[in-house]
Amino acid sequence: MKEDFEKDVLKEFRKLLFPIIVSGKITGYNVYHNRKKSEYPFQVNYLHSDLGLLANGKQHPHREELLDKLKDISSICITEKITDSIIDRIATYKIGDWKENPQGLIFYTDEGRIIDGQELDEYGGIIIAEGKQYDLSLDIEDKQTVWKVLEVLNKYTYRCKVDDSGQVTNELNPNRIFGAWDIPLITITSNSRLHIKGFISIPEIVIRLEEYVGCTLTRRKNVKRYLEKIKQKVIETKRLVNKPFVVSYLEI
């Protein structure tokens, strides 16, 4: 795990948020180091584990293929700008029924104890995974470019085709890039009211600890109340989230 993420700070986020995962109020959260607020009218974020570099310094195929697709969009055609927009995050989430997880994860019990080896295979309780992943954050000036970016993400980052309403079909996506997930996470932030078909407005709860930011998407109103009750200051913002992710992971 990258040294930028201090172990004591991550431990503090576990103390705050593991109980909420266990109670079913949230499914997971992200931690960022010095996450910057965008000054642009729109921001599109695409989150994935394979947006980094390989051990030999070359781009991961998922990252390389996606950036190649995005270069065709005139407003964000500068490769260096797109590359610099990829930032590290610590992704923490309750393990589900899916068969594959990204590499390099650390697994915890609901009480924050690390489990591995044979115990991991035999453990019958809630398992929470934590590991470094990435966030591609694109600052955008106008709605037309937002549409173009979403068109690229919908066309290439789903393993199966997704229709105009945001419904994932059973038909394998012939345009999928290497390592495309069944359900990617795509979010949109705007400084004005914005309605986009296939996206749902979801509250994001934000916690700041020193120079670190922890955030979670949830439809449960009692998450903010719970954190405030234990004297933890929080900020609530709004993000548009792709419908398949909301239906699969947030409607708990």
C-alpha cells in the first residue's frame, strides 16, 4: 500500500466506518490523500483498480486502452492532462458474491482484524476488503463534453452492453476494453442541477481526518446522523451515479 496513506489514519477510518458497513448502512468507502476540489462546472469520475502502472513501469492495459479512447474527445485531448487526473485511493468494501477481486487486497473481520491464508477460505463472518485502487477524475467545461465522456465510458468500460436507460444487458460488449468490470463506478459532479438518463442522484458523505478525506455513497439518511452523534463532523454533497452501480451495490 502506498506510503502516502498513513496506517494510523486508515485505522481511524476503519473504526469510524466498519460498524456502518456491518450494520448495512453502507457497502464501502474510499480514502484519498489531499483530494482536491474541482473548480470546473462538471467533473466525471471513473473508478477502477487497473488504472495504474505495471511493475515494469508500463501502463496497465486497462488504463492504456481507456486513455486511448478518451484522447479522441477534443476538450480533453491532451494525454498528459488525462494521465495527471488519475489519483490513488484506498477502496474499502464488504466482499460480495462476485468471484474475482483486484490483487493486493488486505482482508479484515468486521472488528478490524486481518485474516488471510486458510482462515480466509474458512471464515464464515463478514469480510471487508481494503486495497489501493485508482480514480480517473476529468474536469470538464461544458455539458457537450460530459456527454462525450459518458459515451466513451458506457461503450467501453462495461463487460456487457448497457442501453440508453442505464440497464445492463446479457449481451457481451464487443467494444469492452481489457479488464472491463461487470458494473463499473462512474460518477458526475456538477455545480448546477443536472439530469442525465441512466444516472441517479446519490448523497455522498465526506469525512476529513487531517489531510485525508474519506467518502461513501449511500441512500441511508441515518449514516450522517450516526456519525454526527458520535461527534464526527461530516459534509454531505450530491453526485450522479450510474444506475447499474446504484441498483447492484447501493440499494441494500
